[in-house]
Amino acid sequence: MLQNFSIRQRMTFILVLVACMLAGMFWSTFRTAYTARDMGILETGNVMFRDQKEKVYVATHSMALALGVIASETQNHDERVRLFRNMIQDIRFEEDKSGYYFIYDQTTNVALPTRPDLVGKDLGGAKDADGVYFVRELNSAAARGGDFVEYIFDKPGFGNQPKLAYAELIPGTSMWIGTGVYIDNIAAEQARISGSISQQVRAYLLWIATIAGFFAIFFFIIAILTTRDVVVSLKHTTRLIENLASGEGDLTRRMPEERKDETGEMALWINRFIEQIHAIISRIRENAGGLHTASGAMRNESEVMADGVRTAAKGTQALSDAASTMRNNMSGIAAAMEETSTNTSMVAAATEEMTSTIDEIAKNAEKARQTTGNAVKRVEETSRKAKELGDISREVGQVTQTIAEISAQTNLLALNATIEAARAGEAGKGFAVVASEIKDLATQTAKATENIRNIINHAQTLSLEVGEDVGHVNSAIAAIDDIVNAIATAVEEQSVATREIAGNVLQASQGIQEVNENITSLNTLVRNIYSDIDEVRSATTAITATGDAVNSQAGEIAQMAETLEKLVGRFKLS
């Protein structure tokens, strides 16, 4: 819960709490002192009351014993009463002379120095302000062997006041003697003691309050200075981290490390963290530049490869057209040879027509020889370009490997930055965002590089297959060229030996049959060549698409490198 409040608010809360605690302690001390005062006053009253009771008991008991001695020496009742009266008439005690003796026979007064007008009267019906029949109670107390009675009685000059009396039988008589003291002086003494103790308590509390106030002021000053010092240091740290996270990203700034407390230690580790981020961003900036250069080189290489593939495609198209023409020519030759084989029996009669046909065959054979010669040249050119395409693919593969290594290193650096930002806690969230973006870019670069690598590998495979197919086509066209040359030679010989055909029809028929079989095989071979060339053309088209994809991927890598350079460019390194 306290993490939602600032340090200044927490320290203020602590100060208020300490103030409340001091106030509570002062109030507790105040209550304790006055409670002790009240208990002391109460105990003082109890002690004084016990002293009064003891005093009244001793005075009454001693007088009763003395009067018992007089009673034992005097048997006459009236004489005893007279002696008793004379004995207690002038006795007074207490400072205010409010204490005196009185004698009763049951409830009839025998001697009462303060009120002689009541002597001889039955005072059993007398009661005080609280309704206590005090004469009856005293008579009962004396009959019990002596006891105390409290009641309200008039005190001269003070009105009704509480009084403590003790009554005891006079030995050898039916009379009892009693005396009493007013106990209002106990309350007065308690009030005096209360005033004295209250004055001392107030002086003691004033002394405590002064000392507590001094320490409270001292504590508040120390707490305020400490809070201000800590808050200022933390605000300086916060401004530095805020500048790194959302401002210019100045990695050249450092915190002062002169302090020896926890904030100084925090400043030391923050500076170490900034130094590590500085090194990481520097390395990322260098690698971003290298990545941009490598992507540009790969794009140039891919463009060269695309140009080569397009050239090869044009050559393959020309080769395909030549093969198509050759296929048509060979079809015509096959048809002619078939017709010649069918009409062998008519060769003798149609020698002139045969000569014309052979001349046409010679022309077509020469054309086929030229076509096959051109095909051989085209195929050789295609084989050379396919080899160049394989070399270019391998060079692009090397560039892709370099980009993959840069991406892996960038990903490792981004991971280190993420770890360092996590160690910094809340203060490192801004660096964690940058590190996450760098890591995402590195991951995208790695994926793009892997796609390029797969495309290049596929292109290399296609290049090898094209090379092999072109080699087969070259071999086939060479065989066709040999056959066409043989046909041309045979036709030329046939043209020279036309005059001998009439005499050797059977041999001509057999030769024409053999030529027909060869032409059929040649026609089949030409069709196969055309099919192979068509496949070469399809492969060339695929390679062209691959080159375009490589070029596009290189453009994406260049764009990623530019974005990465912009991100790291936000940080000031020098």
C-alpha cells in the first residue's frame, strides 16, 4: 500500500505518527499522574480515617475504663452520675475543640457537656439529615461490646458535617460512654494534599513536555533534512533516467558518486548500467551500418543475378524457337522419307522427281545443320550462364550468412540489454522497450535472412539442375548435329549418284528405309530436346522469380537496417 505514496508523503506520515505517539505518551503520563494523585489522596483519606477511628477508640475505651474504676468505688447511682459528669465536663480535643464525651443510659442522656438542656431526656428518636437514629445505633454498638457509628451532626460554625463516633459500656454499670470526631477535616486534608500533588504533577508534566518538545523538534528537523536530501537525490536520478527513456537518450551523462549512503550506491550502479547500455548501443550502431552495407551489396548481387537470369531466359527462348523449327523440319523430313519409302517402286520412273526431292532434302539438311549449330552455341552459352548463376547464388549465400551472423549478434545484444533493463526495475522500462524493439528487428532480420537463404539454396539447386539439363540438351543437340551432318552427306552423295539409282533400286530402297528409321529416331530425339528446352525455360522463369524475391528481401533488410540505425541514432554517445 505504501508504494502508492511518495517518499515525502511517507516521511510526513511518519512524522505525524511520531507526533501522535508523543501526544499519546504525554496524555498517558498525564492520566497516570492524576490517577496516582487520586489514588494517593484516597489512600491518605483511608489512613487518616483509620487514625481517627484508632484515636476515638483509644479515647473512649480509656475513659470507659477510668469511669469503671470510679463506678466500682461508688455504689450510689446519683453519686456515680455526678462524678461521671464532672469527669467529662471540661474535656475537649481536636484543634477546633469539637471533640467531647457523652454518656447515656440506654437512650436517655446522662451527661452532654455541649447541651446540658438535654440531660435526662430520652433521645432515642433523634436522627440526622440522612435519617440515621444515631443514639439508638450508638446504644446498639455499646451493647455489642463497642463499635463505631457514622452519622451527620451539626458542627458549630460549619453546619452539618460527617462525624465518626464510638460507644462502649462503662464497666459495672448499665451506662455507656461515647465520643466522636468530625471527619470533614479528612476531606480538607485530602483537598490540601490534592492541590500540592497537582502542583507537583503539573511541574513534572511541564518538564516532560519541554524535554519531549525539544526532542520532537530535533527529530522533525533531522527527518525533514533527511527527507529533503533523499528526495532531491532521487529526483535527480529520476530526471536522468527519464531523459534516457523518453528524452534525447544522452548516454554521456552520469550521476555524482560522492555520496556514501544508499543513494550513492544506487548512483554508482546506475552509472555502470548506463556504461553497459552505451557499449551495447555503440555495437548495435556499428552492426546496423554493416547490415545496411551488406543488404545493399546483396541487393546489387541479386540485381546482377536477375539480369543474368533474364538473359539466360532470352537465350533459352531462342533455343526453344530453334528446337521448334527443327522439330517441324524433322517432321517434314520424316513425312518425305515415309513417302519415299512407300514409292520406292516408282523411283526408276521418277528419277527426276527424286532428284528434286533430294535437292530439297539437302537444303533442309543444311538448314537443320545450321539450326543445330546455333542450338549448340546457345546451349553452351546457357550452360556458361547457368554456371555464373550458381556462382552468383553462392556469393549471395555468403552475404546471407553474414547477415544471419549480424542478426544473431544483434539478438544477443538485445537480450543483454533486456536483462540489464530488468535489473534496473522501474527505472529501466524505457531501455526494455528499446531492447524489445531491437530484438524484434533482429528476429525479423533473422527470419528474412532464413527465407533468403532458402530461396538462394533453391536457386542453387535449380541452377545445378539447369546445368545438368543443358548438358543433356548439348549432348542431344550434338548427336542431332552429327546425324544432320550425316544426312547432309548422304543426301549429297545421293544427289551425285542419282544416275546410279535407276540401276540399284533395291539398294536405294534399303538405304531409304534405313534413312527413314534414322529420321524417325531423330524426330523423336528432336521432340525430347524441345521438351528439355521447355523445362529449361520453366526453370529459368523460376530462377527469375527467385531473383526478384531475393531483391525484394534485400530491400526489406535494407529498410530494417535503416530503422535500426534510426532507433540507435536517438542515443547520444559522445
